[in-house]
Amino acid sequence: MIFKRVDHVEIVPQDPHVTIGFFVNILGFKIKSRTKVDLPPMQEVIFLELGDTVVEIISILAPGQKLEAAWQVGYRAIALEVDDMTKAVNYLKAKGIPLAVEPVDLGGSYRAEIRDPDGLIIELRQWKR
């Protein structure tokens, strides 16, 4: 096989420190590496990991504003698998993270959504086994 897996997902946040704090302190990611770069407008590249999932945070000088349309052509969301949707929702609510979409039963799974500090969609998915 030529292609093995998705290696990582890149995010360009408005404030990388806030986004890193959200992924680390709320979602449980660990900082894998931080590298200063001199490739304007890029300033730093930070890799965060959760199990075998990697998110790359790209810190740039004066990032542009995000588009509001959730259904524009392009990537729409990152999805995190959870073991127990009820526990995940209760944990997030206790941390002050509101649900953007309440959990729904899709037959083979439960699905909900939260938003990162920039309003980007993070889907929560519990697969029924």
C-alpha cells in the first residue's frame, strides 16, 4: 500500500497559546514538540498528540479571520473518539465547555460537537460495539 494513514491535522489558530491550553488542559493532548521557525509568517510549529492522533498547531504572525460558513468547501472538523459519551459530555460541561451539538444516536454510534477556542468544530464520536 502506498498510503498508510493520516499523519496529522494542521490548525492555524488566532492565539496558539489558548488553543494549546485547550487541547492539553481540556482534551488531554500532550506536547510532542515545539519548534521555532523563521519562515514568515510562520513563527512556531507545535505538535500535540493523543494516543496515535497528532495535531499540528502553526503559530503565524497576524492570522486571517476564519470563515463563518460551516459547510464551505474544505475541511470541516476534527473528530475525537470517546469511550463513553455521557462521561465525556459531563467532563466537558464541568470544565465549562459548552456543547455546540447535543449528543445524537446515529444507530451505530453517538455523535456530539464542541468548538475549540476559535470556533472550529471538534466532533465527539462513541462507536457502539
